Amino acid sequence: MSMNAGQTQAFKAASGNVDPGIMSLLCEGILFAVLFLWAAWAFVDVWQGWANQKVRPALMVRFVIKAIVLLLFSLWMFGS
């Protein structure tokens, strides 16, 4: 549901004349950047544990599946 003219004008006044579409893209970009950085950091951490034989292969597979599902779900929910 899009905003009417009064809501858009109030949003711009409260946000320093920023367009709602631009603010939405900025928030989505920050969300996806944080999610992908977290996934990369966690993957490196799990990979190092697996390489040192401190993490079982089944745990690594479960982590990879969960991270991929989280990223795909977030892209589907917020990127569309």
C-alpha cells in the first residue's frame, strides 16, 4: 500500500526531505550488506573449525543450508 500525498509530505518533513523510495533502498541495502557480511564471517569461522577438525562435517552442512535459506528468505521478503 503506497502513501497518500499527506503521508509522503509528512515523511519528507520528518526525514529531512528524503524520498521514501530512497530511504527504503538505503535500509534494504544496509540489511543485505549486514546479512552477507555475517554469512561470510560465519562461513570462514565454520570453515576454520572444520579444517582444524573441531567441527563435524554434518554441522558444516547444516550451517551452510541455514545460511543460504536465511539469505534467500531475506532477499525474497525484503528485496521484492
